[in-house]
Amino acid sequence: MQKKEADAGDLQKQEAIRPHYDREYYRPLLESYRKRDRFTRYRLERVFEIYGPKRGEKVLDLGCGVGTFSMELARMGVEVTGLDYSKESISICRRLAQDLNLKAEFVLADATSTGFASASFDVIICADLVEHLYPEVFKRLIGEVKRVLKVGGKLIIWTPNPGHIFEYLKQRNIILKKDEGHVGYRTLRELKEELTDQGFRIRRAYHRESHLPVFNIAERLLQWLVPFLRRRNAVLAVKQ
């Protein structure tokens, strides 16, 4: 009974933070994409380093935000669908795709209940999404991902590492401002365990440095030894 109540509580809390994702939340992300600044280039390079979808593959961009990955894939001629539960997100993505004359579909839906047919996609991207999900919602997300992926389909996860010094400071509002939407940080080990439990095979799992000049050199050289320099978790999992 307690577990059911906790699970229901996670769903209610997830719904309660939906208003957090308003126009102001997306404004800096949209500006970053339009300028194609260092942060945007870093995200694109590092996520597609995990796995770069290819022409002919059908891709689902879960928690698409302002459409950073959807737009890039559309530029490459990949068939891509972006999905988000934020009306503001989908509105921004549709306008941006139209402005850029790019072909991409954007769907307003819950990532844990997408409405897509089973085995619909070759690749699913979850970039900077899972840290926004409460535990039960995260578990349901992985279950839905498994359902809509084809056998042999690939799941890409890119998310902050909770042990990094920046995340430690942010969670405590020390120097860096806390992101109220970050409600479900997960370590690389926790990500691997959940994916394995739900029947995925882990193909790649590693840490990556940040986009900050100079500091990222120290991270790259020392992260194997110093846990608080492990900035990002990167995972490639395959549906068996």
C-alpha cells in the first residue's frame, strides 16, 4: 500500500511541476539554439557522439524542449518526431521548424504514454530529460521506451551526473541557482541498473566533461580519479 501511495505521489508531483516549463524557462535555451553557441554545439556533438542517427532511421526525441536535436536531425534528412508534455515546448518547436523550413513532427503528449504503436522507432533520444522525472515516472518512461522501440532499437540517454561539483552546489543553491525542475538526478550506475532490469542491453556507458573552456580539460584528464569532476552521464542501450 505504501509503495502504491508513493508511486501515485510521484505522478501527482510530476503533474504539479508542469507549469514550471513556461515561455521564460525555454527562452535561454531557444536563444542558445538560435545563436548556435558553445553550449548548443557541445550538446549536439556529445549526444550524437553516443550514437548518431542515420538517414532512413525513424527517431523519437523525448522531452524535445526547444527542438535542438529534432531540428538537427531534420537538417540531416532523418525522419524525426519530437514529443513533450509542455504546450509551450511544442508551440516553440513548431514555429521554429516552420521558420527554418525543416520537416519534423511535434507531438504534445506524456513521454510515459506516447500513444505511438509498439515497435515504431529505430532510435529514441532522452537528452536532458530523465533528471526532470520523479522515480516512478522514470520507470514508466523506460517501459514506454521499450514498448515503442523496435527490437535492436537504440536508446540514448544524456543527463547531468549528480556527483559533479556544479550539481552539488546547484542542489543547495550555493553560488549556482537550483533548477526546480531537476527532481530526479541519477548516477550512471542507477541508470544502467534500471535499464538492465527492464531488459535493455548496455552498449556504452561513460562520463563526459562540461562545455566550459579550461575547466573541461581538468575534467577530461582527472574524472577517472576524481568523482566530482564527472559532469555528464552518457548511455547507449539496446532493446533486446
